[in-house]
Amino acid sequence: MSDLWAQERADRLSQASPLADRMRPTELDEVIGQEPVLGEDTLLRRLIVSDRMGSILLWGPPGTGKTTIASLIARQTGRRFISANAAMIGVRDIREAIDSSRRHIEAGDKATILFLDEIHRFSRSQQDVLLGDVERGIITLIGATTENPWYAVNAALASRSTVFHLESLTESDITMILRRAVQEDFLIKSKQPDISDDAFDEWARLCDGDARRALNAMEVAVLGSGDPAPIVIGRSQAAESIQTKALKYDRSGDAHYDHISALIKSVRGSDPDAAIHWLAVMLASGEDPRFICRRMAILASEDIGLASPQAIQMAAAAWTITERVGMPECQLTLSELVIYLSTCPKSNAAAKAIWDAMSDVEDNRSQSVPAHLRSGHDPTHDASKKGYVNPHAQPDDADSQVYLEDRRRYYEPSEAGFEAEIRRRLEEGDSNDPS
């Protein structure tokens, strides 16, 4: 007997779901963005259309379509679909899903798709449970993660899966998705919204490539208004609905390392504006300013060195001040430091000198300290009796003194900044000049 009220219940459930869920594509051709991964004649699309899906990992920022792609794969291939958040599912649940999939295969059906969102939150023991059955094709795993799977996912599991990297959606992609929602969603259309181009642009800009965030903001602006239809929405209403811009930053994940890398490379490349931008992103995202100080202190030695000897002093002072005053005031100190380091002449000659010397010490035969350089605490090693020449007492004779038997040049000063003066001193044999 058919259920006369099934459609009514389905409609009520649909109305209760957020706009982002209501607008989820139901066909591959409805997906907006991700052309490099899901466009015509791409590997993933061919696997879906031919129903030759193996286990895959979808890696990308929030709101880029990972869950949508997983559900489309299930719909396109006609497979049973089990969806769970990795943080909420246990080993017992995984084994039940595997056993269920095995029974369906034995009955002549296809393997079940197990979609695990945030798979990077899976424990190692949970991931290990999947290994054998994923490899044998008993269950098809689709994992979604915002973290680099080669670091966040068990290496054995990652190697048994094909990794697809999704990029953030462009602003034009977001705008297209929003306009489609205005045209197609029955709840949004019921308010007859009059949305300006500026409002669409504001949502697309502030969501930072996250379609879910943009759709939810538009729903808040349209359905959250108590005004009768038609609803008028401009830039200010759009900005109010989305509130703070979403920052794509995770202090424990890839973004943490990507942003400090961008900051360091911008400073090394002498671009203070880019460096200040990445500094602002990190501070606004809650990064520990002491971590930034540490990396800037390393940079002062590695990338500036003796081209500007004051750089390391500035880094040390900024670190001390940051420790004492904290945020938000230390952002002024860090801004000053980053701009100063960006505009310093650059040289890694001092860093290269110790790297080369360390390599020699570790890889080559150790050299004995020449007799005339040994300490005088042992009467048999009395330096004064072994030919040591004190440069202060005998400056004219000290030039010919050997300090390293098997000698090589480690430090090659550049022509940048103060190192040009150091080069001149070395060339003139005046490196001991205290000035």
C-alpha cells in the first residue's frame, strides 16, 4: 500500500534543511566550479561515468563540493551510500558497514560507498580497520578532508586511494551558485527578493570560496527578514548577513605552514606589502605571535645575515616585546619588524658558511687542532712553545699563521649591504679591524 503522505513529509524535511543542502546538485552537469577535477574528460568524471570507482580522497577547503561530489558518485553509479563524520563513527560501525557491503556483493550488487567526512580526524586504529577491505574492493571509501592527506591520513590508506585536490571556488562561481538559488529555491522565491549586484559581489568576496557559507548568508538575509515580500537586499544587508569574513586557516594544519611560508618568502623577496598581508592573516586567525617571532629571528640570520647586522637585533627586540605585551599591541611591533626585514639587503652567505662547514665536519675526516692553537692547560701543549703568534703582540707576523690545516673558503660575502664592507676588509687582509 502506497504512503499517501510520503511526499508531504519529504517536502517538510526539505524545507527544514538549510539552503546549501537544498541547492546541492543532483547531476554532474549541475556542478559549478572544479572543472580541473570534474570537467569533461577528467579522470574522476570518467571513473564516475564508467562506474569504475575505486576508493578516493577529496582534499580541499570547506564549501568546495566534497560532500556533493560523493553523493553524486553514489547517485550516478546506483550504489548504496553510507555517510558519516569520521569524528562520530567507531570501529564497530565501520565493521558493520563493511560486512553489509560484503553481503550485497555476494548477492550480486555493487560495493557500498562509505563516505567519511573529515577523515583526517580518524584515529590510526580506525583507519587500519579499513585497509584490507578497501584494497580488496569490499567497500569503496570516499574520504573528505581539508588537510593534506599525505600527512593527515594513514600512508597505507592514502596509497590505496586516488587523491583529488579541490580548489576554492572563484567569486564568479559563487555568484553563479547564488543566482541559481534565487531562481530555483522555492523558499527564497517565496520572498521575491530584489538582490543587487553589489550584494552578490559582497557574499562572493567575503565567503572566501566557501559556497556553503555564501548560501547560508543569503538565506539569513532573505528569510531572516521580517519584512513582507518583496525583500530588498543591498551590499550592507549582505555584509551584515555574513558577518566576519571566513579565514581559511587552521593553526594545526596546512594553512599554518602555508601562511608562514608565504610570509617568509615575501620577506626574503623584499616585498613588504605582501609580507604585511600574510602577517595580518596569521594574526587575525589567532596564530601565536611568538611563533612568528621565532621564524623571523631565523630569517634574520638565514636570509639577511651580515648584509644588515642590525636585523637580528631587531628580531630579538621584537621577540622580547611580543613576549611582554602580547596581542593586540604586539602587532605594531611585528609590523615594524616585518617591514624592516623586508627592506633589508639580503644575503645567505653566513648561513651557507655554517651549512658547508657542518657538512664537512659530518662527512669528512676530523682534523686535529694544530699544536700552536691548542690550549695551555696541558704543559705538553704550551701554546707559547709551539709557535703561536698573538696578533695583538706581533701583528706583522700573524698574517702567515695557519688556523686550519686542510683549509677551504666557507664564507663568501656578497656585495649586499654591509657585506660589501666585509668583502673589502677580507680582500685587504683587515678582517680583524675592531671597527
